[in-house]
Amino acid sequence: MKAVIQRVKGASVTVENEAVSQIGEGLLVFLGVAQGDDEKDADVLARKIAFLRIFEDENGRMNRSLLDIGGGILVVSQFTLLANCVHGRRPDFFSAEKPDRANALYLYFCERIKTYGIPEVGQGKFGADMDVSLNNSGPVTIILDSKELKK
């Protein structure tokens, strides 16, 4: 499972001109589910993201977590994080999990992140063509891979 995490002042998802979800200060997480990923991958990512200290403290140092600031999280499924661009000019997505299983793990991840007490957990619409807006803070962008975190 791969996650691209962006620290935001606000973020929202719109599908067909209809607002689906939005958050204020917090994290926008793009989540890609790979073949072979399971609940343990979601667990390790959810815990890491909930406690990741990437928000500034009173001294301007990245020393506070999402939980410390009481921020929200917006999770958007994104199979393109599993793109293989090694050969040719068109990426392939063969390593991305099949939609039914990917959606189940995406929903599981969203439920797991809630268990840490995050006050606001928004979701995109799985499989939809989404418009994602964000006000990036920093900018701070971090990439996590559950396979590396499980080592």
C-alpha cells in the first residue's frame, strides 16, 4: 500500500460538480492499494499517519501530529500510485489491486484511521473521476510504502 500525504490548510473532493467531502487543517492522503496488500498494510499505514509529527509546534519545528493539532484527514483512493513507467511511454497498472479488493482495503484503512480518535475523516468516492482541491501547507508532502514500514 502506498500513500502520498500532504499537509493542508484545507482540502475537498468533488464528483460531477457535487461536493463529496472536505476538511480544514490536516492531511490529504492519496492511497494506492497494491496486489497482495492486506489489513496489516492498512494497519501500519494508519498508525504511522496518525502519529506522524509533521505539523509545526510553537517554535516552528515539525513536532506535532495530526492528533496533537486535532486536524482532519481526507483519504482519496488513487490506483495510479502503483504505476509502472519503466517500459515505454504509457504506464501500466498491473501491480494495482483489483477494484473490489482495493475498495475493501481502502474502506478498512479509513475505519482504522478513525480508531485513533481523529475528529474528522473524509473520503473520496472510490473509482470515481474526482476533482481534488487542496491548500497545501508548507508545502509538506511525504510518501509512505507499507512494505517498507513492515520491515
